[in-house]
Amino acid sequence: MVVWRLPKEAIEDPFRPPLEPCDVFCLHCGKEFSSDEIHWERRGEESFWCCPTPGCGGMGYKFDIFPVAEMGGSIKQEAQDSDNLGDDYEPDEESW
């Protein structure tokens, strides 16, 4: 991440990626990538730190995009499991 080219708003944003790159996982698309690939993007009147996967809505380090090392596999596995449930999946009434 090249900090000196970013606007002040991006540098001060609480969801900016760390200066030291690490492996991260996006809850929206399920992809794993380096945190230095997270980019600052303007969407309408607002700007966000966004997942680099085209069409993904993941935004914000430690909001939708988490360090793999801190996840312990649980969040990542849950996200992948929910993608693999299939069309015939019906949750138990207890899980509602």
C-alpha cells in the first residue's frame, strides 16, 4: 500500500488495511489475498477500503475483510460452509 498517494480521508479511515501486509479473507466473496491488495474506492459520495475481487461488496479491514491469522479458521470455514449448502438446504427451526 502506497500511503503517500492516498487522500487524508483514506489514511485516517478506521478500516484501512495495516501498513505491514498480511494474508486476509473476505467474508463476502470467500477469497483469500494479501491485505496490500485492498484498495481505496469512491462509491458515489463516499469512499471505502474495498476487496479487490471484481463484483464483491466486501469493504473494510476487520469489518468484512479479516486477517487469516486471527480467524483461527472458524469464520472462514463458516463462510465457505454457507456457500456449499446447496439449493435444497433448509435450516432447522431452532437456528432461526
